[in-house]
Amino acid sequence: MKSETCSACGSSKLIHDMRIVDFGHGNAKNDLSVEIKTTDRVLFNKFEKGALKAQICGSCGKVDLSVNNPHDLWTAYLKTKKL
Ligand SMILES: [Zn+2]
């Protein structure tokens, strides 16, 4: 969901599509993500993942998060409710 002005202060100084990086072992970069478990096994479960993207206001610092694949996540979420 992209807006052209900050939802908090109304500024148009918005920084779009920033990756949110988590530094893992050996400083390996990983995108911070959400995940939904779509199978209910003891081992080797499948997950639907969505990398978080941030939109940052360059005036007040408000950060809005979004994912690129909301429909995939929604479908996965509906599946989990049937398990
Ligand atoms: Zn702002």
C-alpha cells in the first residue's frame, strides 16, 4: 500500500520500499519476514513467507510496514484455519 504522504505528519518526504535487514550468522543479511505454517507435520513443515518492506517518513520517522504478497499470505492463513 503506497501513499504519497506520511500518515502521521502529512510530509511528502517518503522513502519507499526499504528492505528491513536482519544480520544473521557471519553477518549474512536476511530480509525480515513473516511466515505462516501451511502444513501440520512434526517435521519439514511448509511455510508461506512474506518479506517485510518499509516506507519511512523522512520528516518524522514514521515507519509503515507492508509485504509484497498479501494474497499469498491470506490464502495460507485461510489454510491454517482448516487444519
Ligand atoms: Zn511523517
